[in-house]
Amino acid sequence: MVDAPARHHGRGGGSGDIRRSLELLWGTGERPSRGPKPGLTLDRIVATAIGIADAEGLDAVSMRRLSTDLGTGTMSLCRYVPSKVELLDLMLDRVRGETLDAAGPHEGADWQGAVEGMARGDLDLFRRHPWLLKVNQARTVLGPSAVRGLEAAVGALKGMGLTDPELIAVIITIQSYVTGTARTEIQTAEAVRETGLSHEAFWEGQQPYLERAMLSGDFPRMAALSEDTFATGFDHLAFGLRRLIDGFETLVRQRAEENAGENAGKHPEG
């Protein structure tokens, strides 16, 4: 006998009834046959939830708020999606599909171009949906968009000649780098909204203290940095991404040389 999956309320993807989430994602679950308000659909529910999260943050999304915005009762809403935790799985899969719809560039591109396309596509996704940073995605419920995304990514990177675990590691490395970049960018914007103090004003307020510290002689390496060291125009994403690609290229060459050596050993000349 298999126990029913435990329900954990929180912001983690896959923290609800996993089987119910998968049924809803893959369209295998039963649809409400009576009672719901005409015009209410799962698609509309998910789209409305995403709209609320984009405008007001993930905390603003609740079954009560959704029912109000949709003009229906909470019980009618629950006939489509049991709770917020399953709803979150649907929201995640819906927004993941945006990178596929917008990016299709990976197909036919060299793997270097695919890496850059994935990175910039993921960053754009975070910019459109900052609430994604609030969700624990360590254990993803794999819906259609998630699987299609992996299918496209693996296909775009297959030419690297790496092992399958290494290909997945490349994808994880890209995602981790972009998530860190997005977190810095989005948290900076949040700080401006929360404090009412612009990014420029924040640093200008510290300038007199930092100037005195630099003149003290206690921080010679910091004092010797050029004036443009922290210029906002520097493209940190592009810089780091290029370094990642350089590292991947080294591994790709290494694997190609290893494969060439193995092939030569199998077919000795003469």
C-alpha cells in the first residue's frame, strides 16, 4: 500500500499533492462536471494567479484573493485546483513555457550560442516574474513545459560531446549563475522600492566615509582601484558568461581529444 503524499504548505515547488499536480499539469485529472462558474477554466485561474504574483508578489496569491478576482466562490475554485501549493506548481510550469516560446533560438545554433541564449532567456524570465526567486525549486514537479525545456536544452548542447551527467551539469551551472545575477538585480530594485532611496543616492551617502577610509592608508588595495571599478555600465552577466563558456570549451576540447585517442586505439594504422 502506498501512502498518500504528505502536504507541506510553503513556497516550495512540489510541496503539495504531487500526484494531483501532475494530473493537472499533464491533463490527466478529472475536470469539474458541475457547479463551477461558467467561463472559469484552469488556464484562466493560473494566468490570474501569475498576474497577481507579478504585480504584488507571491504572498498576495491566495485562494481567497483568486476567487475574488475571478468572481467565483472559493469552493468552486477548489474544484479546479485543490490549494495554493498545487497552484504554484502550475504557475511555475506556465512561466517556464515562456522561455521556450520566446527563445526557440537554441535550435540550429552552436552550443556556445545556445548557452548564451539559455542564460539571457532565464534572466529575462526572472525580470518578468521576480517572485520566482521566492520559490524553492530544488525539487521540481516536471510538467510539460519543464520537460520540453530540458528536451530543448539537451538537444542544443548535445554537440558538446559530453556525457549525459555532464550535460545536465552544464545546464545547472548556467541556471545557478543566472539565478545569482538575477537575485542581485532584483533585490537591488526591491531595496529602492522599500526604502525610497535610489541606488545612486545610497552609495553617494557612503562616499564621504569611504573617502576617509581610503585616505587612511589602511586599505591600500582598495584605494588603488581605478575610478571606473564599480561603474554601473559594466556587463557583469556577459563577462561571467564568457568565462563559463571558455571553461566549457576547454572541457569540450579535452573530451574530443580523448575520443580521438580511443578511436585511434581501436583502428590502428597498418
